[in-house]
Amino acid sequence: MIRKTDIISINSIKELPSLERIKSIPREKTLKLVFENEVKSKREKIGENLKKELLGFQVGIHTIEPEINIAKLITDEEIVSNQDFFEQCAKDYRELGKVLLFKLINKLNLKLNEDFPLGTFNALKSGKKQIGKVENWKYFVHGFHCGFENKTTGQTIEVPLVFGLEFGDLDPYFFTKYIKSTPNYKPLPIEIYEDYADGIRINEKMISLGKFERISSNIGNHFGIVVTDREKVNIKSCEELDEQNEKQNKQVGNSKFNIWKFLGLKK
């Protein structure tokens, strides 16, 4: 569903809509405040105040145009009402990610580092195999993920590579994009308009409901979110990986492996 936008020209502070009026805007609409010459200079201050007052809203202060865009985000009540749907989406995401990743591993004849999958896929980033196809899916290895897009349906999913054999990390943006691109979920029981901001609210509320939980990754100070009802796997920390590789390298006379150096970061 495409949102409609109400546009209000602001020529003076008195013409600003009240907080009550802004809060009454349904999620199906957005509000654009256009500041005319005399009040342009006050736009940023007004926008920052609106951010503090409008909890549960996305307030965007345009960096070039003299405008503020306001959108109501998915509510706690909507998430609670659809918690079973979001939980099933998370389970499906985890399963599909695992299936696709192993299809790619088999096609490219890779030896998977089960403790640290990124160690296997990082090598693809500098060659022709970084981008390609596996069955009816296009894939692209980038960052901490391997992305897949179905060539027929347009369904997309980003499979994480820094949680050991846990492939269900729900990045808020990637998770909502997956939901919106999955044919079997249409029509959606609840609209998702702001992929990242709505995704954050969905994840946080699902955590508070006990449906999702946070997990640590192979990378220090990097965490993920996964569905709680799952078969849990052990995820080694970067310190454990360093210690494990140090022992292995001593056995073969190599220098110490360091995950931060491997990623191009000093430590």
C-alpha cells in the first residue's frame, strides 16, 4: 500500500499543527511540513523538539529542502496482535537462509568454516565468485552477509556469516525486506512502511514478549537477534576463535591468527 502525504505550508510558528493533531495521523498517511522563508531558520530546532515529543514516530529533518517529514511507526499493539506471524517469519527466515547458503557451498565446492563462516566467504570477495547464481537465486557476498534474490518472485534474504552455524540473525532492515518480498505472506496481515524503523520496533517488542532474543556473534561488540523457539547452536566469540586458531597454528608452526587482522582491523 502506498502512503498518502498531507502537506502543510508553515509561514509562522502559529501555523504549526498541534502534537495532538500530528499524533492522530494514521499510519496510512505521512505529514510533510514545508517551512517558508520567514521560519526556515527554525526548522531544525522544531524538528529536534518533535523528535523528543513524538515517540513512536519517525521525524525526518531534510538536510537540503526546508521540510520535516513525519510518519507514524508500527505500534506495540499491532506487533502484539501479529506476534505469531512475526515469529513464523523469523523461523522461515532462519530455515531459508540455511538452505540457500548450503546450496551455494555445494555449488562452489567450498569447505565451510563452521565456527566462522565469514572466513570461508571472505575469500570470494576479491574474485569473480562474489556475485553469481545458484539455482533460481542470484547471490552477492558482502560485508557480514551473503544476500540472495529469487529471480522469479523477487524474494530477498540476507544470510549472516558471523554467528557460526546460526543463520537466523534478524537485521531490522533485512528482516522487513524479506517479509515484504515473500509471496506466501501476501497480503500481509499488517502493513510495514518504514523498513528499518518499523523493523527495529518489531524486533524490540518481540524481544520483550520473549519471542525473540539477543545473541553474541563471532565479532566483538556485534550482536544479533534471533527467534527464541529454535534449535540453539554454539557461537564462539572472537577470543575463543583466536585461541583456537593459535593452538592450531602452533601445531603447524604458523604465526598466530587474529580475527581482527583477518577483517582488516587492528587490535
